[in-house]
Amino acid sequence: MTTRRLALITPVALATLLAAGATWAQSTYKIGELNSYKAQPAFLEPYKKGMELAIDEINAAGGINGKKVELVTRDDNANPGDAVRVAEELVSREKVDVLTGTFLSNTGMAVADFAKQKKVFFLAGEPLTDKLTWQGGNEYTFRLRPGTYMQAAMLVPEAVKLKKKRWALIYPNYEYGQSAVAAFKTLLKAAQPDVEFVAEQAPPLGKVDAGSVVQALADAKPDAIFNVLFAADLSKFVREGNTRGLFKDRTVVSVLTGEPEYLDPLKDETPNGWIVTGYPWQDIQTPEHKAFLQAYQAKFKDYPRLGSVVGYSMIKSAAAGLKKAGGSDTTKMIAAFKGLEVDSPFGKITYRPEDHQSTMGAFVGKTKNDGGKGVMVDYTYFDGAKFQPSAAEIKKSRSAP
């Protein structure tokens, strides 16, 4: 039946259909996005909503250079090999104008290398390893979120104030965790030369044996702990740590724990007084954030998570780049993003020419168990521009073999 119907299409009708498809393609910018949706739903479901809100706003305002924006998403299975395969599919088969996304640092690095090899523009929204923009940075890759060095640099002054000498470290044993710990150790040692790192626990991502990890940290008798675990690993660590008294009279400094997607699941197990980076969405009073919060809640009848801000700001950045470049030509997009200014829910951010890293900052505060719900209190927003290496340091890092 299908073959017979196809045979009845006249050459003129076929030409009309093809022309219509070509016209649609010419009147639309396709943003290709890949991510670990099945593996990291807590962050990436709100992130996808943030992207959808940005697409709606852009198209409602007339699109970009008169063209509407279409989002094409794929799951990378949290695997670098699959991420490259999916990136190839988006570029070759879907003919996307811009490549964006990734969550895990190892998948982000794989797609960044793909972008370099294929000479494709790539905007990474979430991967946090410093190698993405610094040691392993390339001409085709830009990054939105503050990386591990920047977040460690925001936390270290608070760690120094504690005046603790013996530190233990717990992190997922892959690119992000290794990068975060390396930055924290370097910066803390520089600020407090007498510091000692008495224990390191590096379980595989998603496979923490919380009991043995907590016991090993307790046996080392640290004065304080630097934690880099997130998602289910974090919940298991907190539960076991509470049960065994690991956090009693012991300060924890923790990357990401103040983000609602990781703080919310802790509920009445939320520890008090951890020093964290995060997102206190309900208390931010800036005009930019109020507008974002109102639009997000109106569309989704839910509150935003940090993933929502990342997805939204990433699409707004891609749109601003396309508008400034006057199209999706890779060379012009790279030139447009160098120094590009974008309005975000956290205020105006800039993509630095020297390393392609945006100046998006982060909130630093403390965790609080507020009637069985985890919240972030006593917070301050730190401008990312103030926590980045100098242009000279970047040049040296990016040119190193």
C-alpha cells in the first residue's frame, strides 16, 4: 500500500513537498542537544523544562533574525562513546545549526573533542571539569556553568575560616570528581600551607559503598571533609554519615549539595551547617530572577531547580550567538561568542575570549534542616568573573601539551 501511494505522487507534487521541506529548514534554526536524561533525571528533567521555556520566549518574540528556533534532543546514555555517536547523528542526519548540552564531564570532553575534529561549534551547558575550557580547551568549545576551579575558589575562603588542619576528601572517581578535588587541594594548600589531607575516598560514580566509605573517613579522624558526591551517591553518603555520627562536630564543605535537585531528596536527613554551592531559588530577589521564576512557575506549575537555570541560560546563549553571528556559520559563531554578553536569571554573563568560559557565578551558603526539608541559608552570590584564572594563566594552560 505504501509503495502504491508513493507511486501516485507526481513529479510536480514531489517537487512541491521537497521545496516545502527546504523552506521550513531555511526558516528555522535547529539547536541540537544531547544529554544523560535517563541517568541523571533529577537535574535534567528541570533542565529540559528550562530549555523549553527559553525556546517559547525566543519564538514568541519573533525568533532569531526572523527564523523560529527548534530544539532536537537526544540521550547520550551517560557514555562518552554514545555521546559522540549521537553528536554525529545530530550534525550529519539532523543537520542542526548548533550543538549543545552534556552533563557528565567525561561525555562533555568526548563531545568537545568531536567538535574539534569535525570543526563544529559546541556549547557545553553543565560539564564542570576544568579541562573543558582550560587544559584541554579548544577553539570550537564554550562552557556556561562555572567549572570545578571556580566553585572550589568560591568555597576555599570559607574553608580557610574554619582553621581546620586535617581534611578528608570524598568524590566520584571520574573526570568531574578528580578535577574538583585537584582544584580544592591546590587552592586550600596555597591559602593554608599547614593543611594535611589525611584520607581520600573515590568510589565509582553511582556505585558508592556508603558504609565502608564513611567508616574509612571516620577512621582517619579528619577535622573537616570536602565532599564532591551528588545525586543518589550523596543521599547514601549523608544517610550513612548521619547514622554513624561522621558529621558530628565536624564541618563539611560540599560542591553542588545546595542545589534543590540534590538537597530536596535528603528531606529530614538534611545535615545542618554544611558549606555548599547551590541555588536558593525561593529567596533570590533580583528582577532578572523574579521574571524567570514567574515565567517558569506559570508554564510548569513547579519551582525551578538549578538545572532549569542552566537549560534556560544555555538556549538563550545559543540564540544570542546566532543573532550576533547573523547565522550558524561555525567561524562566525566562534567570533560571536568571544566576549558575548547574555542576560540570565543570575544577571548578565559574558563568555571570555581567552578561554570560552562564561562568567556565570554560583551561590555559596549553608544547608539547614528546616522542619524536615533541606534548604540553603546564609547565602551570597559570587560573580564568576572574580574567580577565574588570569588571561596569562589561561594562555599557558591551553598551550601546554
